Amino acid sequence: MFMEHEKEKVAIVGAGTMGAGIAQVAASAGHPVVMYDQETNAPGRAIESIKLNLNRRIERGRLSEDERDQIIGRIQPTETLKDLATVDLVVEAIVEDLEIKRALFGQLEAICSTYTVFASNTSSLSITELAASLKDPSRMVGLHFFNPAPVMKLVEVVRGHATISEVVQRVTQLASSWGKHCVQTKSTPGFIVNRVARPFYGEALRLLQEQACTVPTVDAIMRESGGFKMGPLQLMDLVGHDVNYAVTNSMYRAYFEDPRFKPSLVQKELVDAGLLGRKTGRGFYDYSDQATQEPPQSLEPQQHPSKVRVCGELGVAGTLVDMIRDADIEVDHIEGEGRLQIDDVVVALTDGRSATERLLVERCDELVLFDLALDYIDCERVALTRADQSTPRALNQAAGLFQALGKTVSVVDDVPGMVVMRTVCMLANEGSDTVNQGVCDMEAVDTAMRYGTGYPIGPLAWADRIGIDHVVTVLHHLHRFYGEDRYRVSPLLMRKFHAGRNFYD
Ligand code: NAI
């Protein structure tokens, strides 16, 4: 396939944002790179931007001037596609348009040797469809870098219907030698990252639609309790609502209107108003200089309890028991179904039912639920909700407990599954379906989400940590509550549950 010489020769077609980044990555790994763009000045501009990037590395002491000059010296701009005749690999990063990309690969097929591998950096087009117009579709593969390519560690290697495994393996080895974490995926809409990440945005938008809490509160809970680097609403502001909304719409259509991918009226409203996020100065947040940022809602300090009763095992929240003891609160244990009790107030981890519904079966008058946290020891914030039948006093007592453990408490309205729990269960559910449908393996889901989006832990590994039975219970409850197919449990998750297995056994 590739020629057996020292470093494969790489061509980059399309010298925009992604093309420049990928050229920098390949040249930094010692590959000769030839760069073409239909706009003749673009490769020169790209090389200048790479130089600026490398200069920043020099300033940080990570690169010498000599190394920079060598890297730049490996990148050859060209004004003619014919110069690509002898390259081993073409990485295409031109405009996201199927017909334009197909036309380019048609031209390349007439120019390049039969051993040249054709890779597309497309983030949304089907590799199968792109390859179908080639005489030899077996040499076409997706090589999906993330922006900025020199920084982001993930590359999705996308197998079209006709792509041969030798091509997949070779580009995987190549991108791995460039310091990237490669995940192999079938060509399906969104590949891995853009598909599995949908609930991260989707559930946050639903929480807003259902008035669960304010914008900064959703983000603060996801960051400071869920351990995500950015809250979903902040992230949508950064990506741009036009882009995020268009991706969601195209995924929804591509999956034949599967309600899992349904777009949100909350986001459409922002797009219609031209509030596209940071780039327009306003989205969910106001980015103007004079803007005052509304803080997340946090409950004022409440009295700490002196005694807590632990009923049974708390599962993923089990570390709370030692924390309570360490806070010099008296703890007594009784048999039970995994909850805490402060006087007459029952405090339990959300299981996907609203507190208002759950109170009916808990045989208590005062019920407060708490949300999932990535790690109850390290997290800064915990979200609570109370049943409609319960009193504000109950909520304050539960809040006093978490405040005694050093946590900031946010109160959300009584939406089933709360904030972190429903989002993480839906991420795991989508990841599970991706595996179940043979798109990729489990490790690929978790690697993709950790390195492509920076999640603190892969969603399948997270599901194991929560407990497969709890994740299934949460999803079942959401499914029943909303009566929507969106929350149906993935067959693989169900199977793991029935077998009493984890994803990683
Ligand atoms: P860009 O607009 O920055 O650059 C595209 C370049 O391709 C331009 O310089 C343009 O002159 C050139 N071009 C357009 N048609 C051409 C043709 N027929 N032949 C040769 N050159 C042509 O675009 P960007 O953002 O770099 O995206 C490129 C590809 O990478 C798209 O397929 C996009 O979906 C994908 N992608 C983009 C990401 C991003 O965050 N920007 C992330 C991952 C993938």
C-alpha cells in the first residue's frame, strides 16, 4: 500500500484551518508534505500560520528554531495537483460539500499512483458515498481530525463500505505515529464523537425547556459536579448555535428522525434571533464588555445536621458515608434500600423518577433527591431537588448535610433524572448503541469521548462506575415518564443488565 521508504509523503488538499493543522502535525512527525489549495495564496498563508504556531512553542521552550525551520522546510506549497502524483497519502480538507469533494477525488484518481491512499477529513459526509464514485473505492478512508489539529489528540479513522482493512490499519498506524489516539469507526452519521455527544447538548436544552434551573446553574452543575471541563450551554455558545443546530438537524435527518437526536426549540430560538454565541457576542451568555454575568444559583448556608442515618448501601454515592463521618456527624446504619435520613427527611440519589412521584412509594413525607457527581469527594457542587409534597425545611436540612461536606448546593426543579445523572445515562446509552450497531468497539467510544471532547471519563466506563442496573433503571424511568422513544434503553445495555455484567468485565 504505502511505499516502503523512510517517511511517507503526505499531500494536504485544502489549506484552510484544518489543512494547516494537519500539515503541521505531519511535518512535525518528519513527513514531507505537499500542500495544494484552489486558492493559490492559501498554502502560503497556511505555512505562515504554522510558523506562528511553532514560534509559540519556541517561546514556551518546547521547540528550537532549528526544529521549526526543519518542519517548515518539509512543507512544499504547490499550485498544481499534478505534483501530488507520487504521494503515499492525500488528506483532503476542502469545503464540506459532497459533490465538490467527489470531483476532487475523481481528479486525484487520474493523477495519483494506484498505491496512494485517499483520506477525507470530513466531519459529516459519508465515506461510503464519497468513495462510491471512485474506480477504486477500497483506498478511500476517513481521517477525522479535531480542531485545532495540532492540539487535539483524537483522530477518527472512518471505514467506508468498500474501504479495505489494510488501508484502515495503515492510516491508523500513521496517525498513531503522529502522537494521536486513533479510534476506528464505521462510516455512520456523526461517526463516534458527534453522535455520542448529542445528549450532552440535548439533555441540557431539555432541562432549560422544562425550566429545571437557570443557564449558569446547568453549566455549573455539569462542571463542578459532573467534572466536565465546560458546561454544555457554554460549549454551544463557543461552537456557535448555527453550527451546533445544523449538526443536530443533520443528525436527526440522517437517523431518520430518531427522537434521540431531536433538535430543540430553545436552540432554534437563539438561531432565529441571531444570538449565535461568542462569535456574535451573545448566546446563552452575554459576552459584551459591560455584561454582568449572572452567577449560578447556590443555596445560602443551612444548619449542619448532627446525626445522619444510613439505610443500606449507597452504591456510586457510597463515599458519602465516610465523608459524613469525617465531618464529625454521628452516623448510624440500618438495613434499607440505599438512602440517607436526617430526622424525618429521606435523602436519596436520583433513580430517574421525579421526587414527587418517588415520594408516593418511599413511605415518607419529606423526600429530597441528589444528583450524580463524578466524584463526591472532589466535587465542589451537588444538585438537590425536593418532592412537591415535601417542605422547604426538608430541602434545607438536606442542603445542610452537603454543605457540611464542603459542597455548594444548587437546587433544581423536580425534573426526573436531574442534571448530571440523566445526561451521563443518555451518553452511556448512545455509546452502547454505537457499539451494539457495530460502529466501533467499547474502548473506541470511551477513547473518542475522552480525547475528542475532553470528558472526564468515557461514558461506558462511567456507566460501570454508576452500576449498569442503576443506569438501566434511570433510563427506564425516563422512558416511562416522558413516554418518548428518545429514552429507550439500548439493547446492549439491557443485555449487560440481564447478564449481571459490566461493559468492562
Ligand atoms: P476552511 O474553509 O478553513 O478551508 C477550506 C479550504 O479548502 C479553503 O482554503 C478553500 O480555498 C479550499 N478549497 C475549497 N474547495 C477546494 C477545492 N475544490 N480544491 C482545493 N481547495 C479547495 O475549512 P476547514 O474548517 O479547514 O474545513 C475543511 C474540512 O475539514 C471540511 O470538510 C470540514 O468539515 C472538516 N472539519 C472541520 C473542522 C473544523 O472545526 N473547522 C473539524 C473537523 C473537520
